[in-house]
Amino acid sequence: MKIDKKYIREILFCVGGVIFGVLIAFILMKYTGLGNSLQLVKTVTKNGTTVIEKTSIKDGVEKSKDSVFMIQSFRDDEQISTGTGFAYKTDNKYGYIMTNQHVIDSADKIVLIDSEDNEFTGKLLGSDEYLDLAIIRVDKEKVNSVAIIGSSEKSSVGDTVFTIGSPLGYNYRGTVTSGILSGKDRMVPVSVSNSNKQDYVMKVLQTDAAINPGNSGGPLLNVNGEVIGVNSMKLVEDQIEGISFAIPIEFAMKHVKTLEEGKKIEWPIIGISMVNVSERSVLYAKDIDVPNNLKVGVVVTEVYQDENANNDGLKKGDVIVAINDEMVKNIAYLRYELFKYKPGDTIQLSIFRNNKQYKVSVKLSK
């Protein structure tokens, strides 16, 4: 039987297309890192049952582990805390390591231990308690590897993530834990300066990767070994498990230049004393009457006159409920909205006064 040459050409064309496609896929996977960005799975038969297993995150760990340091903080030669940090850049002379502010708070000596157990001291350049970030400088030769900065914005809920850190101190340094990105844009209240109040809220990433004391300041990484967050907080109530938080890396990197230069972050203020609407006993003691139907907001208890601020439109007893139309539930949320702006900016406050709503413009001080 004679085969039409047209069919032979079509068959050869199809075979050639398949071979070409496989070759292109191989090149992309090998030389562009696309293979690492895919969470591959494999089918395995165990005891007669077929299951699907995730492949290892080993490549991501190998790529990032040498950029991670254990941090020991000392005061008067006594260790006061431990944590984790990671090198995010080097220049001609120095390496720069990021960690949490609460890891190095009150320390007069900071000791770093690298992935090869080399121990050396670092110099604190700058820190900020509202950011919960600190920058430490070391000699460049002390940095074996620099972390790759990724993107939390491009990450999706359900993505595999992992951490490298020093939970519970020296004996467990270099511990790797993994999980998924459980949520984004979580608004979590935090305290500063050992306060027992909710001073501020941060918009953070949520993960179920195990983060314990000593992990603070370490990187949260995607499967490529790219940093997408800085581990910072954990819900530690007895009834809650598997909920940990990280500062998005974009937010952290936005402020590193100021901290590297040893400058203070200039946070804006309105120039008032304030309490939450919910603190009825405090308001009663200050002889301030707030309508019972107001359940959220911040009450002005005193107005300070500042040469840099224009807050003449505010009065004692005013209830601030929004900043530029963004709702303010309490003082922590007020600071979150306020800290989006800079000293010298003018904002518009929505307030309640004598059961009527008004708009008041305020120029921010620092």
C-alpha cells in the first residue's frame, strides 16, 4: 500500500513540533528558573495506594540558607534575647542585615552567627519600633550570601512558603519550617515599648509555617528561595495554633535607606491627646460625654498648639471617625491611617461634635 507523501509530511511535522516543544520547555526550565517556580508533584504508590506528594523545597533552602544569621543580643554582657536576620545587600565595604527591632531592643552588643557557625559582632545602624525593623552592618567578608528579594504582592494565598531561623536559641539554629501563605493584608494589632495596649496595626502576611521565639526577624521565603516577608509576630494564645505573621518585604524595603543612614523615621502626629471611644471610664473621668450610639472612633481629650501643625479646627470632645474617608475604629487604626502620610501633609478628619458630623482639615506635625 502506497502512503501519500502529504500524510508523511504531516506526521513528520507533528513529531518535529513535539520535539521542538519539549526542547523549548527544557531550556526554559533549566535556564530561566521557571522549573523552580512551579510546585511540582509526583505520584507514588504506597502499600497499594496511589498518593500525590509534593517535591522538596531543597533547592530554595540551598539558595537562601547562607544569607541567614542567628542574632544574639546582649546588655551588660548578659544575653537578653535571640532572633534571626538575613543579609539583603552588600556594598564595597559592608554587608547589611535586616531583623526585627524587638530582637535588638536595649542591646549594647549584637553577636551574629552565620550558617557555618562563624561568630562576630555587628553594628546597629538604625531601628524603629513601629516598623519593628532594624538594620545591622557587618564587614562585607562576613556575608557568605545575599538573599534574593522577592515579591509578596505577586504571591498568592495557597503558595508554598518556608522559613529559616533559630527557634528556641542556638541549639536549633538553621531550622527550616514550611507551610502555605494562609492570607494577605491581615490587619494585626501590635504593642510598642512594652505597652499592654494596642498601639498600632500592621498589614501583614499570614502563614501556617511554624514560627517560634528565635524566628523573629528571619525571612519568609517562597519556593524559589526569594524573601517575601520578615517574620515578626505570632498569635500565642493557647487555643490558637498555626497562625504566624510576617511584614511584607515591599513595606520593609521602603524604609531601609533611612535606617541604614541611622536616621529616625519621622512619623506624623495630629497634636492631640486621645482615648478610644470604648474607654468610657476614662472619658467620664475627663468630663467628656460621648453619645452611646458611637461605638468606634477616637476621642480628642486635649489639643496641643504646635507651630508646625494647624489643628485649630479640633476641640476637646470631638470624636474622630475617619481620616481622608478611611474609617478609624480606634487609636491603633488611627495611627495606621495617619502613618501613610508625612509631616507637613494636610489631611481631612471626619469628626462627630454635638451629634453632628463635620470635616476638619489638619496639617500634620512630627
